[in-house]
Amino acid sequence: MSNERRVVITGYGAVSCVGNSVPDMWDSLVSGRSGISRVTLFDPSEFKTQIGGEVHGVDISSWYGAKEVRRTDTFVIYALAAFEEARKDAGLPIDFRTEGSPVDPARAGVCVGSGVGGLRTIETQCMVLAERGPSRISPFLIPSIITNMASGSIAIQCGACGPNFCAVSACSSGCHAIGEGFENIRRGDSDLMICGGAESSITRIGYAGFCSMKAMSTRYNDCPEQASRPFDMDRDGFVMSEGAGILVLEEYEHAVRRGAKIRAEIIGYGASCDAFHITAPASDGSGCIRAYEMAFRKAGITPDQVDYINAHGTSTHLNDLSETAAIKKIFGDHARKMAISSTKGTMGHALGAAGGLETIIAAKSIETGIVPPTINYTTPDPECDLDYTPNVARERSIQIAVNTNLGFGGHNGVLILRKV
């Protein structure tokens, strides 16, 4: 990175099916305690997939307002809840505009991604339109469903007046949002960026669509905890989950001046497209490889310096094959020496929120020296033959960790983190 401005992580927050805080989520992941269960948000009995990673117990009404909560889609509520934890973790004031704030509000921005935005509101209001007519549609429909509203709502909450936008790239949205926030600070446009991903897509329309395209697991409805099995021979599709992962990124000197605790440093970011198929990844992993190469070039490191990869690992047949091929190609012999795991075995696939949650997990692995396991790995696939940290967490010194996320449309994102 030569003379480029350094970017560090100083706080993070999580809402997930395995815990509504980073400590609770991390404890579940390290313990291999699954958050997948039968869907309760709607009656799933007529769907081929009847399981998911639901979020429960998130209540922000005490500080956000009960009326505002009723007007806000769930994906934004998850983002706000995760941001509040991240804000406190980073030691930031409630409002950056207050006198004596260590943050210049004009130099603080937000970029929070989502794959589908306010899907729950879309479904609910379409039913209102069909059953009761256009005059009964909520005036808050549009601001509830637009994907940038998580970023906008966080900025309104804390007074971040700098760059504000969102990344929408399917399941790589959260990863790309963090990467773009990293670039924003690195080039000098901001000193602080609030970044990550949020998703709330466990709805009838969401399940109907994914079931129709045969992307989700159908074999394990009677044993939900065993359904998400990344890289395992018996995998039969991903398990949808939801939540939010929000990180506070800062320019290194800015963080040091205000005495912030530095969790990890982001040193590289790569983005690419397979330009191959709307849903299937390129079988040789070529698009993912290009994202890796870009990230390594920016980070100024070589692949053999990586200690851990939090893989995208969706538990779909094609993704896990393609990702394994990419790792073998880019890392060579080192692919069999480093630690790899997919935490989606435990927490399912949170779509646009995955990159936010899994970048936090990569940072926690650096902080703690623990590699969380890939659970439900019981039958090795001869074509997925790397060390995916099966079933049990391991202790390991981790100086450099990678998070990678891939999305429909051929999107690829890679983030490289380093211990400070």
C-alpha cells in the first residue's frame, strides 16, 4: 500500500440468527452451535424449503422510537441495531455533530449494502394493493424498500454528513460496501466510514423465488441444523438467513488520535465479475481469481502470507467447487497449508449481509487466534479436498485473514485484513 492512507477497523456490531451481538455470534460460531431452524415468520409447509436462519429479539424502539420502527423495513432495523453496537464498540458519540465530537461529521460517511432491500415491505404492500386497492398503500412504502435506506438511516441517526451510498451486488453486497468504504478513506475522501451489509429476506416471495430456481436445501427440512454443509459431499443447496454486520472503518492516524481500539487493518480489496452466467459461477473460479489478484496487488503481499480464509462456502454444489478451484489456483501449494472455513454451516447464508458478518468474523479470528469451524462436514467431496476446518474450532496464530463473497450476476469481492 506504500504511501496510501491506512484503514483500520475500530468497531463492529452484528445481528444474526446465532446472536444479536458480536460476542454472542462469535461464541456460537466457535462452538459450532447452529442457528438454523424451521421457519416461523410464515407458514412454510407448502414450500420445498421450510428452514432458515431467522433473527429474533431485536428491539430498537427504546432509542429509535416505536412509531419510526413501524415505518421502517426490517433490514434497516437490523442495520441500525448492528450500527448501535458498532458505535459503542468504537467509542463514538451518539451524534457526530455535538460540540467536542472527535469526528468531523463532514468527514464521516456510510456505505451499507443489501441484496434485495425491503423485500418484506414489498410483499406486505403488494398484498394490500391486491386486496384493498392503491389508496391503502403506505406513504412509507418507497422509503422502506429502497436499498440505500440503511445507509441513509444510519447517517441520520449519527449525523454522518460525508459520502453516503450503498453497494448492491447480490451476496457480495456487504463485502463490496466495506471495500468501497476502505477505498473512500484510502484516497482521502473520508476519515471514517460506517460499512457493512443488512438483509431481511425470509419471506414467502423470497422463498418462492429461490425454491423455484432450486438453489436452497430441500433434503434436511426434518433436521435443520444439518442442512447447511459447505464443501461436504452431501450438500444440496444453501440455507437462507438474515441479519446485519456493521463495521466502523477509520484512517489509522484518526483512530490513534482519538484513542480508539484497533481491531484489525484492512490492507486489500478486490472486485471482479465472471461475465459468465446470471446465477452460476465460472467453473474454473477465474472471476474470483481476478478479485484475489487485485486485492493482493493493493495489499502488497503474496498469497503464501495468508493464514486464514473465511470462504463464501454457500453449501451449493457449483459455488463450493468453483471456490475451491479458485483457491487452489491462486494459492498453489499454500492452499493446503492455510486454514479455511465457511461459517455459513452454522449461520446460513445472509445474502447481502454475509460480507458484513463474515468480515467481522475474519477480524475476530485475527484478534482471538481462533479459526471457527465448518460444521456438518461429514463426507468429504473428492473435488473439494482442502482443509476446511471440519466441525471443531482450532487455535492458530493469524496475522493475515481473507474474507471472500460471491454473488449472482457473477460478482466477486475479496477483502484482506492484517493484525496491527
